[in-house]
Amino acid sequence: MSQASREIPAAGPPIVELEGVTKRFPGVTANDSVSLAIRPGEVHVLLGENGAGKSTLIGMLSGLQQPDEGRIKVDGQPVVIRSPRHALSLGIGTVFQHAMLVPTLTVAENLLLGGPWWQRPRKDALRAEVDALAGSLGMKVDLDSIAAELSLGEQQQVEILRALLRNSRILILDESTSMLTPAGIEELGGLMRRLVERGLAIVFITHKLREAARFGDRITVLKLGRKVGEVAPDRFRSLDEDALIADVVEMMFGRRSGDPEETARQTHVVEAGARPLLSVKNLRLKPGATSPGLQSISFDLHAGELLGIAGIDGNGQKQLAEVLAGQIASEGGSVLLDGAPVERLSVGARRDAGLRYLSDDRLGEGTVGSFPITLNLLLKQIGQPPYWRGGFERNSEIERHAVEKIRDYDVRTPSERTPIGRLSGGNIQKVLLARELADGAKVVIFNKPTYGLDLANTLATRDRIREIAARGKGVLLISTDLEELLQLCDRIAVMAGGALVGTVENEPGARAQVGRLMIGVAA
Amino acid sequence: MSAQVTSGAASLSPAGGGGSAALRRFGLAVGPVLAALALAGLLLAALGVNPFEYYGYVLQRGLFSPSGIQQTLTRMAPLLCIAAGLIVAFRAGIWNLGVDGQFLLGAVTAAAAAPFLVTLMPVWLAWLVTFVLAMLVAMAWSLAPALLKAYQGVNEIITTLMMTFLGTSLANVLVKLVFLDPGTTVPQTRTLPVEDRLPRLFDTTISGGLVLGLIAIVAVHIMMTRTDFGLKLRVVGANPNAAIHAGLPVPWLTVVVFALSAGLAGLAGAVDIIGVQGNVRADWNPAYGLTVIPMVFLARFNGFAAIIYVLLLSVLSIGGESAARRLGVPNHFTLVLVATVLIVLAIAEYIDHRYQQARRA
């Protein structure tokens, strides 16, 4: 802790500023022209769902990644943060979501790592420094315990201490509360307050609104890579917790004025007594290490209907899609497709029966990036005639099929033989649409179909989804973008903790209702 | 690794990047070999051997003399079968490094079965049954790594390597204790009479096994690049998640790949025994697998390129043996040469990668 940093008055000039920072990954724009300032004496909350671009932003601040456009200023000077070591030397310390301590070393050894290799580790100096620092901050740190034996909260304290020992002026805490007990979260909140009182700047990343409201001074809301709003400290202080949360919910899920995505929705009326196209009853899956599993999911989907599944990412939506598609076996429950049970069928048989699944992980599982478009279009039909005869592939048929689909779905590509991994996200999505909507589709499951797409492709994809429903197919639309669901769906079911916690008819007022269900405030 | 595999596969399709890309690929395949020859030449010079004399001798004895070329082509037979087995596995993203154990068990099976079977049935049928037996035994030896990989996700590099150590030892035990020829004092199996071995090609000493080897590798190449089954294996190799998403039975395909790969290694053993060796002596382990693996990598898992590299390896090992005796260079210098090629290839790959990145940026 340097003497100088303590003298900086609260809310002085920003230490770090981001100006129009954009970062793209193949097929995804992770940060789209984001600007924000990080000031001393403030807990700056970065709020957003998974995929909102928080991690990428931290990656750029901590020197792991470089922005494609825009610049980062430190103390008013534009700087290229070359590496994590460089970031540390600029005073930017990061505590990552998962502990980064060497589990077999003691706390003291962990704190001494990264010192100059030609010097003997200075344990005694460290002890004095840590005692002073920890004492004044009310932290309890035992330098001689083995890192692996500490609780997650204690490990985090060690990491914070490590950042402070390197004279950090900015402390970035990435989803630091996600592994902590409620008491640990309170403790961390108190520690953050004491740190900012000494003139530090803290960037606190979370997707939990309550924590943001309790511990923050300023909130920046990110959504799909874009900054959609900011609550400045004076406004922050003038609101009580519930009003503040309402404010932020509005930013996260609210309507933007002059929204180019805005279109009129045509309501679809389901005939009373009609047999549902897809009927899911008591579908169950055990919780996994990182997923909540499925808790007795039941719903009906009718022909021509668009049913949305809303929820914060990671509440079992992907598992639901994969169980329905047959990629993972359920632990019970039934799935009727057009009246016929499909829950015991293989992925291929379900597809043949008309159940189609568009994965959100377009390059990870939807396609084989190094394979040409021709083969990716047929990835789920390998060996089927007329493209294969007697086991041998028939190039002319395969190519004709690809040329046709490329034309019908307006895929922009140099050639049908281009490896699909070279295409943009929007064009990969078009190939996937072409593959999944091919003849015989009855029910189509979309998982985050517009995630990472630019506006034009987003609109084109949504048009395609509407068109599918209009042709009398059933659409299950999983999305974390409430705006998208409100525009497209007839009904919106909300998923939390692996269960459907409520279904809302898409009528005026649905927005607020769904928003509340999503964040678990109250039904 | 998988990117390499599939870029190799993509290049087989007619429409590609055009002439300059083809030239680049050719340069990447041949350049490292030439550079490695030059580097190894410097090493020879440092040892006090004239590198031109050495290479000349290798070429002379391995390629240009009638007996040399015949020996070289005969040596290729088992190597090609092994290469075929490796291509199946590597293209499917499975690193079967246990081919030597599978080869030896196939060889011992063949050496035990063939002399016995030829007394019972027509010789062609005896060969056929021997081949099938050798393949089955080798497949059985790969079953443990296959099941562990398919259903438990256990790393097959570790398991196949461990099984190869066990396999070579088991082969030895079988030779010394079970299939011992009572008629000789040296521990070895009974010997298949020369007239019952695979026919020689035309009027040469080249073993007919060469034809089998060529058929095996070409068949594997066509299977992997042209058939639906091969495509399924390539999908599993290039992106296992996509394979699951597309509904492919990944565990089952994994077991099949192991069986094919090991079966071809076992076939290699049988081809070497029935074609050339006639018996298995105790402690015999030519370690063909370990020398073929680099060749298959150099060939980018392409069957036709693998034929050329296997030929190169055979020339080097046959010619190298003579040159070593004649010029006093250690016999293992062939391995040094192969290793140099691999290192230079890795460097060339790295430089090319950086160059491509720089060009795109």
C-alpha cells in the first residue's frame, strides 16, 4: 500500500478509463464500444448476465487480451496493457473467479511468488507488512497455513492481500461472491468498504442485483457486450435498495427508446382442445457439478406457437434443450412429439421424427470448424441417401445440396467448400438454420439463437423464427434476452434453479412479471 | 493436432486454395526433409564421415542396387499395415501408441498358428485363418484401452503405452514357455517352411506381403476420405462435442477405431511372419510402430503420402544398416535422421503458422 494512494481524495480523477473499447472473437462481438471510468474511492459494480462481456472487459484491463478498437487510459495517458505483469505494475490487481493460489504452498510462499528470481524470498519483511495491512483492514491471515486447507473465503482474502502487497490502486473482483457463504459475502462487502475508504478503486463484477445495490457506489450495466446504462453515485445514494433494483432491472431488461429491434408481434391463438405438438411431463435430471439439473419440468407446445424460456444463464436451460434433443439421458419423465413418445429415442431418431435443436454453441458443438460447409450441412445426416450410396459419398449430390441451401439461406461465403470456421457468426448461424429446418421439422428448439450476432443477422434470425412458427411448427425459444422473448413469444416460461418457476402470457405487463421471476425477487 | 488432420483431409478435395497453396504444402512436406538431411550431414561431418559418401551409400544399398530395392520393398509390407492402422486411429483423434505390443502379439499368434494350420488345410486358407487370428488377438489386446477410453474417458496414450509393455513381455513369455519349438536350442517358435510362406512377387525376392500392405493403406485412405463411416470417425476426431450433438454413437465408434487400428497392427505382425521371418525368436522386437508413427505424422495422415514416407524410412533403414557397417557410423543413425526431420518439420510448421497469421493480420 503506497502512501500516495491514500492521499488521493475520494472520487478524484479516474485512474483508468475505457474509451469506446471493442473486442471481437470469431463469430462474437464480446464488447461493443464500451466506455467507462474507474475512480478512486468507489466500488464500481459491473453488472450483467453471462455473456454480457464482463469477463472480456476484465481480460483487457488485466492485460490478458487486447482491445480491437478503442483505448485504455491510465492516469489520463493512453496505455497498451501488454500482460498481467504489466497490469500489476500499473497498479491494476485482479482477483479471478477461481482461486489462483498454488494449493500445495503456504500462504506466505504464495504471496512471495512472482518476486525477482535472483533474490531470496523476504519472509520477515513480508510478515511485518502483512501484519500491518491485515490488522488495519481487519483481515485474519495465517501466513503458515497451506493454501489448499483454507476455505474459499480465506483464499480470496489471501488473493486480495496479494494484490494490495503489489501496491494495487485498482482491485478487480471477478464474481468474487459466487463461491462464498452469505457470511463470507458480508465480510467481503465490509472489506471492500474499508478499502475504498483508503482511496482504492474497486471493480466489483457480479450478476446479483442485491449485492450490487448493497455494496456498490456506482453501477454500470452491460448487456450483450454493450453498456446499456450507468447509475452514478449521487443517484445511487438517493434511492433505496428496492427502487435501485427496479431501476437496474429496467436497464437490463427494459425497452430502449427508438429500438431498431422493435417490431410488431402478431399474437397466435391456440385452439382450445388442440393436441399439443410437444408435450413434456415431469422431465427430470440430476444436478451436475456446474448445472442445476432439471426438476420435474412440464409444459405443452402447440403447432404454430412460440414458447419462450427465460432465465439467467445457467439455470438449466441448456440441460433442458439437450435432454429434449436426446444428447443427455433424462432420469425420468415423458416427451411426446405429435402424440408419440420420443424420450427413449436416439438423437438421430428424434431428429428424423421432426424434433430439431439449434445449439447456442455454434462452433463448439454445432459445427466442425475445419470441415467445409458442404459436410457441416449434412453433419446430422451422414450416410443417408441421396448424399451417400453404399457407404460412399456422392460429391455432386452433396455439393448441389450445399449450393441450394447457401442460396436459400443467403449464406455469404467464398465457396461451398470453405471451412465453416472461417465464416462470421451470422453466416454460421444461417448454415445451422438451413440444416435444422430442413424437411420434416415439426418442433424446433432454439438456444440463444441471436447470441453474439450483429444487428442485421439478429433481425434476420428472428424473422426466420417467426416464419417457422407461422408455418405451423412449434418453436421453443431459449433466450437470456428478455426483449427478444417479448418480441417473439406467445408465452414465456421462466426457469430458475432447474425448475420452471412460472409461465407468463405475453401481454402488457409481462415484462415486469418475467423480469421479477428471472431474478427471483418474487413472483 | 486435429486442425492438421482435417486440413490434410480438406486438401484432398479437388477445389482447394489453388496452385500457390499446393506449392506451399509441397514445400512444407519436402523442405524439412531436405533441411534435415543437410543438418544430419553436418553431424556426420562432425563425426568425421563424409556425408555425401554416407548418403550415396544409403541410396546405393537401399534403393539403386537390385538386392537393396527388393529388401526395401519387402520391409515396407509390415510398415504399411502399421501405418494404415495408425491413420485410422489418428484421424479419429485416438492416439494408439500401443501398436508395437499389438504387432508382436499378432506376430506370435501367426508364428504359433501358421506352421500348425498348413498341415491341416490348403495353404491359402491357412494364411487367411492366420491373418484373422492375428488380428483378433491384437484387437483383444486393445480392448482394455478402448473400453476405458470410450466409457471412462481414460487417456489412451497412457493405457496403450502401458499395454504395449505388457504385450511385448507377454509375447516373450508365449515364445519361451508355450509355443517353444522343441527341435531347437535357441528359444523360438516353430518355423514356417519357406515354401509355405507368402509368394514372392514375379522373379524377385520381394514378399507378396507388400501387396497386402499397399491394399491395406489405400483401403484405409479411401475409407477415411470417401465413405460415411470414415467421415463419422473424422467428426469424432475433429470435434467430439459435435459428434455427440449430431447423434453419433461416440463410445461405440471409439471401440471400433481401436479394433481396426490394433487389427491392422496385428495383421502387420502376421504379414512379417508369414512373409519373411517364418518364426518369432525370443526377445525379438523390431519396434516398427515407434518408427512408423513419425512417418504418419510427416504424411499428415494421408495414405498416399504415407506410402512415400514409409518407402523413405525403408530405404534409410536398409541402406543405413549397410552404410553403418561400411563407414563405422552407429546403426542408430537412421533414428537420428528421422528425429532431425521431425524437429525441422515442427519448426517449419511453426514458422508457416506465424507467417499465415501475419498475412491475415
